[in-house]
Amino acid sequence: MSIFSENIRLLRHKKNLSQQSFAESLGMSRVRYSKYEDGRSEAPYEILIRISKFFNVSIDLLLTLDISKYPVDNMMKLPENRVVLPIIVDSDGENYIEIVPQKASMGYLKGYSDNEYIEKLARMKLPFLKNAKYRAFLADGDSMPPFADGSYIIGEYVEQLEDLKSGKEYIFITSDGITFKTFVEQNNESVTVSADNTFYEPYQVPLDNVLEIWKYVRGILPENYKLDNTNDTHIGTILQELKTSIKELDDKVSLIK
């Protein structure tokens, strides 16, 4: 039997449907449907669409993922029949928090939707983070300012762009890498984000480049970390003053022209 046939059998049982009643819902005979469920025949595209819409589970998941390993009831309640990210759960059905090392960020960009890749990641559990999907990203060097090297930045998976809140921090997974930024605004083509350092202007990220977005919820600092931002504050002040001076000079040059 194929993954698809196992999945539709599981989903049908979850709905407490007989083969006959489910086949009628799909507009076909029981004999024809049973061939798909037994793996004796491959369902054509139009039937895949009907089954996908009926269970509210994407065609991609139906064909490629053994959904018996995941909380199926939650999967079937997802809005807009969207593809869900791979989720690893413990024996009690609680989600693990996978840890993505910064040094493997490029690998994550290729494997973020690959169940086998996610299963190989280190993982942890935090009892106070429940009822959502969380993932931890490890800061390496100055890769995710203002977090220090070795910090864990934990994010909650954002289902829809409409859930983004202006002024809130997020971990943006794009085709260019993994970044920690503050969300400013969005339009039909891009999202505008800003860095922690006010010296840098906000910039736009095309929606086509955005792979995942995680809302920042917790930061875990490395062992023996000492908070000492005196120098950082001083440098930041200097940079801000320099930025202001440059702008004033540009304005004067414009007036001369």
C-alpha cells in the first residue's frame, strides 16, 4: 500500500465513515474508491482535489507524509487547506521544540519542509510553551543581534501574514537566510522589516522570498552571559549622530543645487 492509501484510510476512520458513505461524498462508487484505498489504483488529479478539500488536508501531505505520526485532528482544522510544516511529537502527543543551529541555516532553507530533515534536528521541551508550534534558532556570532552568540531564540509559527503585528519581533526565514527583525508593515508584494540597530533604515522583503515566519516568544541566553551594553550604547549613539549629520549635509547639498 502507498502512503496515500494509508492516509485516506486513516482519515476516513477519523471521520467514522464507511467506504460506501465516503465514496458517495466523493461522487463515485464504493468499488472504485476501494481501489484507491487498497493501493490497487492511483487516484486522478480531480479525485485528489475532492479528497483534499473533504478532509482539509493538502494534496502534498496526502501523497508524501505519513500523517499517522502527527496530531491529525489539529491538522484537519487548519485554515485555507494550507500545507503544514513537519511536526515532531513525543509519546504523549506534545510538540517538541526543534533546534536549528545557525551553522546549518542553509541546510534548513532546503529542508524546512522535509520531515526527515526535521527529525534529525536536536530538540527540547519547555513545559510553559504549549498549544502552538515552536522552533528554536541558535544565534552564532553576531548573526541575530541583539542576541549574543550561543543564545536560543524561540519562535511560534505564524500561520498567516494577517497575524503579523507592527512593532513586534519575528524570525524571518527567507531564501537568503535566517534573520531576527521587527515587523513594520506589509502589502501585496512584500513585508517591511527593521533591524534592532536604528542606524539602519527599514527595508522590504519580497513575499516570494519568505519561506516561514516565527513570532519571537522567548530568548535563552548562553551560560555565564553578562549583560554589559555600555560600549554598545556608546557606539550606537555615535552612529546615530553620524547618521543625522550625513542627512543634514545631504539636505544642504540639495539646497545648493
